[in-house]
Amino acid sequence: MTKKDLYSGLREQLELLEWPRIYPFKFIVPIDKVDEIYKLFRKQDTTTKVSKKGNYISVTAKPFMYNSDKVIEVYEKAAEIDGIMAL
């Protein structure tokens, strides 16, 4: 499966939205990978919550995105982070 196929359903849903807009992202990552998520977003655009045992952190970001292609780019870059889960 190509990257284009992997995100085709998401792209279809995103195309229904009006752009530009604030787009919410939510990820869960191992605590030692949180800096990699911060590289995707300006830290001030994020809220975080550490898991009960302190092994994971959920990161919610609401950046201003210009189009669906930019959203897909963020998901592609995030997919390169080991142990990440996108919600």
C-alpha cells in the first residue's frame, strides 16, 4: 500500500472541510518521544496529559492549517515516530 492509498480516506474527509482552519491533532507517545511531537507543532499550540504510570503522554495540538495536504504531511511525519498512536 502506498502512502497515497494509506491516507486516501482521510483526504476525502478533509476535502469536505473549509480551509484554512484550526485542525485538532491528538497523539499518544512514549514519554521519551514527546520532544519529537513538539517538533511538529509549536509547543504553545499543545496541551499534554501524562498517563497514570508516567510511561506515555497524550498531546493535543490545534494548529492553524492551510489545506488538507498540510494535515496529511503532519500525519506522515508523525508516523515516523516510534510508538506513536494517532487518535
